[in-house]
Amino acid sequence: MIEDWQFDTDSNDPSNCRGVWLHSSDGGIDAACAFIQHLLGRFTPEGHVTLEWSNDCSKPRVDAFGGGAALITARKIKSITTRECLHRQVSRLTKPQPEAAVVV
């Protein structure tokens, strides 16, 4: 699924083109990841790109803030949001731990 492709770019360090700043008012994370994956497949099939994003809002809304990260290769896109990351960490804390065996 391709989202709206409206995003602006700007190199975050003109002397070292290792980073690009993407900005969109309409989301587009999946579209950006798919585009990067396409470029990797065409020009650097063994390479990878890491992507971090943040969500913000002009109004205080509980579900309007957060972000995430993605690791993109020519074959796979693995991503996680901050919400998913926190949920996984909390789940690990609340899982029952196996009891230690007592040897007598």
C-alpha cells in the first residue's frame, strides 16, 4: 500500500550526504520506506538504511505523539513504533518468571 507521497527533503549535513531530513504533514512513513527499499534494490542491493521518525501535533492529544524506527534492506522492512516498543517491554516485565528448581 502506497500512502500519499507528499514529503519534503533536506540534507541534514551538506558536507556529508549520509543523512536526509524528510518532512510531511500527512504521514507517509510506509511510502518513504517503500521508496528507500526500491532505491536499495536498484542501486545497493546488499546495503541498508535506518530511518527514525517522530509524530507530533499542534494540539494536546493522547494518541498524536510518538514515533518509531525502521531498518530497510532491498528485501525487508522491519519497523517498530514507540508504542509497540513500550508494549513489548511492559509485557516482558509482567510475564510470569519460571520458578527456580530447588535441589535437595
